[in-house]
Amino acid sequence: MKFDIRGKNFTLTDALKDYTTKRLSKLEKYIDPVKEVQVTLSIEGENHKPQHKVEVTIMLNGFILRGEEATDDMYVSIDMVEEKLEKQIEKYKTKLYKRYRGKGLKKALTEEIRQQLDEQGGAAEKFNFNIVRTKRFALKPMDVEEAIMQMNLLGHSFFVFFDADSEEVNVVYRRKDGDYGLIEPHFD
């Protein structure tokens, strides 16, 4: 694994980098080969009660694992985010195993991406929208259940995916009542 560890609002020490690398390397047994792990360690809040926050994003050829924890101790936050990611993997391991008929989680997560999403469009400039961030991500063909699983892994309320059955870009989302919704495109 290649680690991109950054400190925000404080000076990052070698000991903290080494500890982060050691703890997150434990995930390799579930998800190798991983190209890059992005880690942001930050201290937020007031001086009398600062929060030590750890954010981890792992790109897995179409899957994204993300974990975030904040406590009053950076080492505890690192431990907690590693445990959280491990639980996410364990939670979905059985579903992924069934989906890929025994190929296992490692192989399932390293399959090739078939299509890329290009989010560059000039339409926003016409209306003077202030776009402050653009994200690009690979679209992996999947079914609705897998898209909902990926959305839950990320902790997001919606997820854009390429539906393997209809061969169209769709969106799943979490409704306020706890159920899920599906948006399918329709062109007149």
C-alpha cells in the first residue's frame, strides 16, 4: 500500500506517520492490492477541547472505502478508524462473496473498471454557479443492491452508478423514512 498521510492544523511527526501506516496496513489482508490510501490527520476545535480527527479514503478499482473518527487523542482516533473500516469490510464480505461466486473479496475489489465518468461540463458557467469542488470517479457496472451497499460503505445519502442490467447511469438514494430510492434516466 502507498500511504498519502497529511497533517492539517498541526505538524505531523514521523512517529504518528509510522503508527498510522502500521495500523492501516492491517487492512491489506482483506483488500490487497491497494494502490493508494489517503489519510488526513487534523486537529479541530478550540484550544481547551481539541478534537483529533482522522479521515481515511481507500480507492479499490471501483469501490471506495471511507472512514472518519474524532476523539481527544490522535492515536485512539487512528485505532477507531481502522476498526471501523475493518467492520465495513466484514459487513459486506459475505454479500460480495456471493455476488462474485466464490472469487472472494480481494479479487472482486480488483476487477477492471469498464467505464469512466467525465464530469466536465460548461453548463454551470452559463448560470454563474460557484463550483468549489469537482470529483471524478470510475463507474463500475453493478446492480442496484451492490450500489446501495457501496453507498452505505461510503456513508453517503446517494450514489451514482452504471446499471449493468439497463446499461445506463442511475442514482440510488436513502429516503428520510430509511428506505431507498432509485432514479433512472428517461430521454424523450
